Amino acid sequence: MIVMMFFGMSRSLGRLDAPWSVAANLALLLQFPLAHSALLGRRGARLLARAAPRRIGQDLATTTYAIIASIQVALLFLGWSPSGIIWWQAQGFALTTLCTLYLVSWLLLLKAIRDAGFAQQIGLLGWWAVYQNVPPCYAPMPQRGLFRFYRQPIYVAFAMTLWTVPTWTPDQLEVAIVLTLYCVTGPLLKERRFSRRFGEQFRAYQRRVPYWLPLYRTRMPTAEPDDV
């Protein structure tokens, strides 16, 4: 994903010609956000639990999800059929600036994933629990690190990677628009799940921390000594 977007999706491995390439690219692009969100719902959770032997299927759910997501990413970024059109390639100072911003965006994404619970996010949690023959210990509701400033730092950082590339093509623009829309709207479903799972703790967090951009931060009322 990092390499393919760096070159504006112009060096992917797909070899279809128009109009078949347009349909295939659109299918590859939509399968990622649609399946990604669907598998996080209640029905998706049941499917993930059934994807492994019954005794360990539930414990391996996060690992199974990470494996499926990795396959989806590989299909999208390796199977894309480039249009062959390059609008703009950064050079000189612009290249240095965009490469720096691109690197910072990926580092922010890595930081956000770590803040959210690294083992859970990359799929290690379920596999390691099964290996040790213990129940998986899920990370608490994320509130530290980048989550102190806005509620969806993973999605914000990923959106940044889409727009800081040094090569722009029609392909990259299509990928950037569709996946950015997903980054803005997809977390709404995630927040519904968090509201059911964490209850008032998450709703208080919603009132205190902005959704997508750290434009403001509401201060919680200070308790008086008598109240304490």
C-alpha cells in the first residue's frame, strides 16, 4: 500500500484495459470499506467466529479479521489496473516536502494503531491467546495518546496518507476520494459499537473529545472538594 500509493497507483500489477479496468478497479476499491465495516458488525462477528474451529473461533476473531483485511488490502493495491495517465510528479523542494509529509502520515498511523492496542489491531491478540491457552485480553477503550485529541486518529492518519503522495494520477484521486469518504463516515458505525460496549464511559468521552479533527476540546467540569 505504501509503495503503490507513493507512485500514485501507477505501478500496480493489474493489466486490464478499459472499460474492464474501470469496473474491476471500482470493485476492488469498494470491497475494502464495505467488507471491512460489515465484518465489524454483529453478523460479521458471527462469521469471524465460524471461520476457525469452534473451540477457538471466538478467541481468534481479531486474528481472522486482520488476515481478511490484509488480503483485502493486497487485492486492492496489487490488483489495481493503472490508467497509464500521470498528471503530476513532485520534484525538488515539493518532492522533499511531500515525502516528509507522507512519512509523517504513516508514522502517525502507526502511533494511532499503537495507542488503540497494537496486538489487537494487527491480529496478534487472538493468536497469542490461543497459543497460550488463555482467554484474549482485549484493550480498554482507547483514550490515551492521539485519542486524547480526537476520537478517530487511525482514520485521520490514514486519510492523510491518501493526500500527501508525491505522484498524482486519476487512479490515486479515485482511491483518495473513496477511501477518505470511508474514513469520515465509517467510524460512525464504530462509535455505535463502542457506545453499546462501553456505555456512559464512551458517551462522556464523545462529549469531551471531537470526532475527527482536533479543532476544539471541551473541558470537563472541575469537581469541588465537597463533591468529592
